[in-house]
Amino acid sequence: MYPKSINYWLRKIRIRGAWLLLIVAVLLARQELYWPGLVLAFSGLMVRLWASGHIDKDGSLANSGPYAYTRNPLYLGSLIMALGFCWALSSYVLFALVAILFSLIYYPTMIEEEKKLFKKFGKEFKLYQKSVPRLFPNRLIPIKRSIKKFSWSQVRQNHEWRAILVFLLLCFTFDLAEDVIHPFIDQKASFPALVKDYAQLAGDRHLDKKSVKGKE
């Protein structure tokens, strides 16, 4: 198990990494969002909602719904959302940042959480771990189906409304960046250049007047 200090910094870096991705994404949002990417991002949101309706974080081991296909459907949904927005923005830079953040932060986090689950559920989790992959599903039909049903009350209890809010805010922010933020930045950036050009033009005119007076 990672020391507590490392767990703390993993969480901190994960949050700050998400903000870094958002800032970079806003800076890159200079064109209309590519709608297939938004569809993919929305699919990731649906995966998260599906998972939230099946997991009781303080109760029994989750193995129903998407947990019958992957041990970490919430992280898989987040990854799909992030890749969807990368595609929507058509940004290879953002793709690279997502890959780095996920590999260095989310992957160690999944391993740490699995150790905690093994400590809590023991043999039950070990059997589950052997039959279900860590992240990417490897079969269309799960080995074992649970009788537990999806629950909207569980979604609310897990505060998954925040993922919906994040998705809507990202769509709004990227659209705002394209229509308002970047035109404003470009206008501000061009102002010093306009001042410099005007000063140069005024200086040229002043020299022209001097040369005319010299000829007289």
C-alpha cells in the first residue's frame, strides 16, 4: 500500500491535473466542437451514471451492471469522456496530456484501491479480480451476472450529478471559449501591435517632414 502521504499527493495531483487539462482545452478551443467527439464524451458520462447506480461505496462488493465487465467502470467512463472532448477539440496535445495523466495518476490509484478492496472483502474480491479485467472489458457477456438492479437513488447518493454538471459546463465553456474568450484575447493581443505600428507610422511622417524642410 502506498504511504498515506503518497495517497494524499495522488489525489491532489489528480485534481490539479484535471484543472490543467481544462485550461489547455479552453486555450485550444478555437473551432466548433466536432460532434462525434461530443457523442463519445456523452457515452462516457452514461458509463459513469450506469456504474454509480450499481455501487454502494460503503456496502457490499460491486459486481453488477458495468462492474460485471470491468472493475473500474467509473474511471473508464471518465477516460471515455476525456477522450471524447479531445476528439471534439481535435487536439493531439490534449490526447497526450490525458494519456500521461491517466498513466501516472489514475493507474496507480486503481491499484491502491484494489488493495483496499482485497483487505476489506478478501477471497470474494480475489475471485472477482480473476474473472473481471481491471479497466477495459474483454467480453460481451460477463462470466457471472448479479441480480442487483440499477438504482437512481444510488446515483444520487454517490453524487453523480456532479459528472453531469461537469459535462454541461465543459460544453458551455468550450463554446464560450470559441465565441467570446479567444476573440477577446486576440483583440487584446493585437492592441500592442496596433500601437507599435501607429508609433512607427508617426515616426516615419515626422522624418518625412524633416527631409522636406531640409530640401527647402
